[in-house]
Amino acid sequence: MTEKEKAEKNAKNPKIDDLYMNTEDGSGEAMTTNQGLRVNDDQNSLTAGDRGPTLMEDFHFREKMTHFDHERIPERIVHARGAGAHGYFESYGDLSEFTKAGFLGEKGKRTPVFARFSTVAGFKGSTDLARDVRGFAVKFYTEEGNYDLVGNNMPVFFIQDAMKFPDLVHAVKPEQHNEIPQAASAHDTFWDFISLMPESMHMIMWAMSDRAIPRSLSMMEGFGVHTYRFVNDKGESFFVKFHWKPVAGTHSVTWDEAQKISGQDPDFHRRDLWNAIENGNFPEWEFGVQIVEEKDEHKFEFDLLDPTKLIPEELVPVKLIGKMVLDRNPTNFFAETEQIAFHPGHLVPGIDFTNDPLLQGRLFSYTDTQLSRLGGPNFNEIPINRPIAPVHNNQRGGISRHTINTGQSSYHPNNIGGGCPFQAKMAEGGFVSHHEKIEGHKIRKRSSSFMDHFSQATLFFESQSKVEQEHIISAIRFELGKVKSEDIRERMVGMLTYVNEDLAKGVAEGLGINPITKPTPPLNHSYPADADPKDYQPKEVKPSIQKSDKLSLMAHPGKGIKGRIIAVLADDGVDAKSLEAYKNALKKEGAEAKVISSHSGSIADSNGSAVKVDHSLLTTSSVLFDAVFVPDGAKSIETLHKNPDAIRFVDESYKHFKFIAINGAAEQLWDMTYASRNANPKGVLFDQDVQSFIDSIAQHRIWEREDAMKIPV
Ligand code: HDE
């Protein structure tokens, strides 16, 4: 293929073409029933006389109402709340040394993808800003069939064995007697369970960190979590961990903001993703792998099959092998984002499983759950789920079968159908499971190599910046502060002493626990009835590194300010030059400047030209923005500085460590703020050029602003 032909092929997204076969557009068309009958009156039921009863024969009414009555399906048992988008994956180069997966085989090769991001615990309509793990699921529509990488934004998990998943989920979901609280882990049943399960401690560190409250879905990392296998065409296998690295960097909001955003705009992440794509600021991630040779399987102090462990990047660096760009919003939320069905067992040749017991259990659960969620075994025929690779087999029937299989035979082997569909040889892309040698007794027992529960929890906590450590401490204080049982609180604080003494002390102080009792084993209460509890207690293991800088959010600042939203506080009389210069410069960098004023509609700038108001102070809040700019203009400031909402807007931005640019007369508004009591406020740019403001926003927040949290708003 010539470069030109390749470019033309890349410009197309074959999955989008495939979806067009099922799109319906009613514009310019007459309304019909589901039978195609043209409808004349969609306003009135058919009744017997003017004021009489509705007639049974009103088939149009019955059809419309029946469809409506059945338009909900069960929401996902976990990850119910989500948002998704289409895009493409582009391979950086030939990875055939490690894997025969075609989509990774050639530089510049593009594969259509659909990505869905989600929270875990909340219901479908819950807030985006819950403190929670985020799902990060990507379906690659490859030429060899669908490949699903169903990951999270944290690289480890709460439990080591799938058997415990229903318990974990029951513990974190709203409590069974009163279905409270929604989308929150801050309640007794969750912490009761966790306090008895030391294997969860590493994941708890991640879940209580700022990773659990991302600023944007496009500003979080993604991880495959389990160790998978790559297999090359010689049949050689390599262990592999998958990573998504956001080009925009990893950034989060503060907990105070998260709670306020949940009220101001519970759709914050969904809206942010949607708007970014509509505005052409396409979210991007680089795809990376950590590859471990088979001979090194046992070289680490942790077990590669244990999903509560990560491989520090200092031990095995991440090799970047491609990029994902999300460039198209779904056409219909239900048809695409809701009906998409992921499954870690959707593989392509060149990728395979390991024996991680959490992964093994997932391989059962994902198809099983679609049967009740999507109503039967034909969910793979739903347009968003069907592969772009052709499907031929002898599966037949089932509820809502769409495919019309031709011919006489539906079995194999057959002679009547000429032996078709035939089995593909490996050289023809036939999938063969990796020939791993397995030997062992049939037992129910956790491997003793899985018993180190604290060393990586400690590694994570001690690798965080001071600010991040403080956030973890206050997150756990908040969560346990909502727990009613003192026993659970004390047990948790005791458990934390095994992670880090300062952490435990910090949490205990907030809970008024003094002195702290360091619990003596058994710490682990998850063991079989006939087992010796001693065999299940955490083992102390010396980690090979004490600190891993890559575990801090600060390690990935990203580049530029693409996707950031900047508030511009302005009113009638705003200085046209100052406003335009900032708006244009921000737009050029891929950020959006939104004009906020005392009223909706438009304001007149200093030249008398109308400026569209994006939000009135009544309909928005500082927590929905990344930074604030107050342009010059005496008349504009005259109005704003008398408005308590405008003053609070600036104060609250200051409290949340945001950069603030003040130009000319806007200093009068600044002087009205509580923040201005500090003679030397950090991160407030008085009359500086727009480039300094842009460079500041790229840093995301000014964490060195010590007095920020003292602002009483
Ligand atoms: Fe899932 N998980 N999970 N999970 N998971 C589901 O499948 C399950 C786990 C993840 O956007 C369900 O279709 C078990 C780890 C994501 O549609 C269900 C276990 C990781 C999504 C299910 C786990 C994930 C799900 C619910 C432990 C990160 C949302 C609806 C053995 C690597 C995908 C559905 C989407 C969804 C089961 C643990 C990620 C019930 C049994 C670890 C991103 O099948």
C-alpha cells in the first residue's frame, strides 16, 4: 500500500461505517408505527365518543405505551454510571518480536475503538465526582476480531480472588436495609469488610488518593491491572502489564470541589468529555506495556499473578507502543454507551491470559452478566458490539436473533455445507491458547506468594508528594468519620499502622482515637473454616525499592492546557482588548474561555460590541472551572465588585489552589476577597501577560499556596 493509500484508509473509521447500517434519521419523513404505517394523530387516543373510554383496538396507543413500558434494561451491577466515545488506536511500530497481534504489528496502523469510562459503586444516575475507582474499558475493533482491554484508572485491585467480588461489591454498594448511601464508600459495611481484609490495603491507598477524584476522564491513567501474556508467532510468551498515559497529564480536583461539583453538575465528567470532543480538543492517551520475560517470572519479591501488586516502573520501564485518540461522540447514548458489552475474554491472537485468580473469575462473569442485562445470547449482534471482522459459526437461534444464516447445516463437521465454516489454521489467524504447562492438585487455597499485603501499600503512600499524603489522610478521616461503628474505625486505624505510622496517627487524630492500638494477628479474617489462620496472615516482605516517583500524580504533568475551562468574570464595559487577547490565546491552546456575568444573554464591551455570556453567576460555580481571569474595565468591575457571588467565585478559586489572573481595574474586585488579606498571595497574576497565565494553568494547581484552605467559603 502506498503512503497515500494508507493515509486514505486511516482517515476512515470502518466501525462508524458499520454503525451507519443501523442509524435512523426521521428528518423530512412522516411518522409511522413500528409496522411502517403512517400515523395521522399522535396526540389523542381512540375513544368511544367525546368523553368515553379508550378503545382496546387503539393499536397505535398500545404499541407506543408498550414500548415505553419496556424501554429500561437492568443497569450494570457495577460500573453503571459511565460515558463513552469513539476513536482510533494508532500503533507506533512493529511489536511482532513480542506479539503477533495484528493491530500492534505495523507503524501507523489504525484500529477503530470505543472507550467507556465509569465509576464503580454508584447507580446509573449518580454523580460523576464520587470518590471511586474509574473503569477504563476500550474495545478495539481489529481486523482479527474484537479485543477488549477492560481496565481501571488504578493498577491494582481490592481483592486477590474473584470468589470475594460479590462480597466486596455488596459491602461498597448502598447498605441492603435502607439503600444508603449512593455512590460512596464512606459507610460502615464497606469499612467493616476492608478492616477484615488486609489484602485490600494497597488498593485502599490508591482509592483514598486524588486518583479517585480526577479532574477529567482525559486526565487519568488507565491500567489493565492483571498481568496478561503476549505471544509471538514462534509461540514464545512474555508477561505484560498494560498502561494508558494521558497526554494531558494526570490531574485531580480537591475533595471540597468534588462534593460541590456533585451538586452543581453531577454530569461534570460526562459533559467535559462530550464538550472536548465537540470542540475538537480530542482526548489522547499513549498506550504502554511493561514486558517481563518468562524466565524472570519469579525474579520479583511479589507474585506477577497477584492483582494487588504492580510492577514499579523503576524495575520494568513502560514502553510506549501506540496512541488512542477519541474524536467522535456517540450518536445515541443507549444504543452505544449503554449497550456496549465488554469482556476481558475477548482476545485476538497474540494476547492471552495468565492464571491470576481474579482475572480467571472475570472470564466467567462478563458474558454471564450480559445475558440478564442485554436479554440473551445474541448481544454480540447489537451494532456497537458486532466486530468489523466477519462472524461465521454454528450458533443459532436465541432471543432477538438478527442474523439470517443461510444453508442447510448448522453443525460441524458437515459435508452438506462443504465443511464450512471451516476451522482456521494458525497461519490463517486461528486462535490457539498459549501452551502453558500446568501441574497441581485440585485445591482451594490462596498461594503463599500472595501473602504480602502491606509493602506496596507503604511504597505507594511513601512515594506521594506531601500534599498528596495529606489528601490521603483527610480522605480516610472523612470516610471513617462517616462510619458509625467505633470498632470498625479502631480496627482500620490499627490496620493503617502496618502501612505507615504517620498515616495512622494522622487519621487517628481526626477521629479522636488515642491511643492507637496496633492489632496483633489475625489481621486477615478471610480464610477457610478448616484452615490454620496463621497460614493466612500477612507476611512481611522487604520491597526492592523504597520509593517510586512514578506513583505520584505530580510525575505526569502532561503538556499544555488542551481541554481546560477558564472562567472569565466580566460585565458591561469590560475592556475589549484585554478580553479578546486572553480568549483568543486560550482558544489557540485548546482551552475554552467562558464569560460569566451577573446576567445571562450578552454584555457590551468597552467598544460597545456585544459579548455572548456563557453563564450567569446564578447558574454556575467556580468549582466547574480550572482557572479564573478577571479582565480590565472600570465599569465592569464596578458592577462585579458589588456582587457577593463574584467575590465568592474568586475566593473559592483561591481556596482550590487555582491560578487567578487579575488585569487593571479588576484589582478592586480582588481587594474585596478574603484571599486578598494575604499580602503575598501565590498563584495570583496581576497584570501579567497571557503566556504566563497559560504556563501557570499547565501546572494545574498552585499547591504551595499554604493559606488556601483557610478561606471560609
Ligand atoms: Fe469488572 N465487571 N469485575 N473489573 N469491570 C463488570 O461487567 C467483575 C474488575 C471493569 O464500561 C461487569 O458488563 C468481577 C477488575 C470495568 O461496560 C461484571 C471481578 C477490573 C467494567 C464485572 C471484576 C474491572 C466492569 C458489570 C472480579 C479492572 C465496566 C457489567 C473478579 C481490571 C465495563 C459488565 C463497561 C464491569 C465483573 C473486577 C473493570 C459484573 C467478577 C479487576 C471497566 O461482569
